[in-house]
Amino acid sequence: MHRFGTAVVLAAAGLLAAFAPTASAAPADAGEVAVFRTEVAPLTTYASPRGCHKLPADAHVLVNRSERPVTVHGDPFCLTPGLTVQPGHGSHVAPGSGSFSG
């Protein structure tokens, strides 16, 4: 009976270890970036944005509702230096071919 109990405990420990989160797992970013275009268009939203995102051609305002700063760029490929928008803040963006990165 002692062997059976030991086997059950080892199996349970192995199962817990298999499903426990590891230290290397990156937590998901919370929040979003919202872009206002016009009064007749719905907001364009980007959930937990990472990488470079081209802004809509008629974008006017970007609002950073994420937990990380984002950078607004003047080109569509996030290659030029840009303006950093902190979480909870926003920025006007020039209509055209801009982008943002997060």
C-alpha cells in the first residue's frame, strides 16, 4: 500500500508541475490603443499592440489605453523617430501615412 501512495503523490506532483506557469512565460499586455478617425466612423482599436501598426489614412487622435508606452511615427513602417505616448495619454496624429509601435 505504501508504494501505491507514493506513486499517487508523485503522479500528482508531476501533473501540477506540467500545468504550473513557468518563470519564462511572459505575461500578456493588457489594454489597447484606440484611434479616432471621424465622427461617423467607429474607433479603430488595437488590443495589446506589439510591433509596428500603420494608422488609418484618416486618423486624427491616438489614445494609449495600454500598460506600456507607444511611439507615434511619421512614416508607415515605424522607421523614423517618433513621439512617445505614455499609458493613459493621447496625441493628435497627422492624417496620412503614419504608424505607431508598441
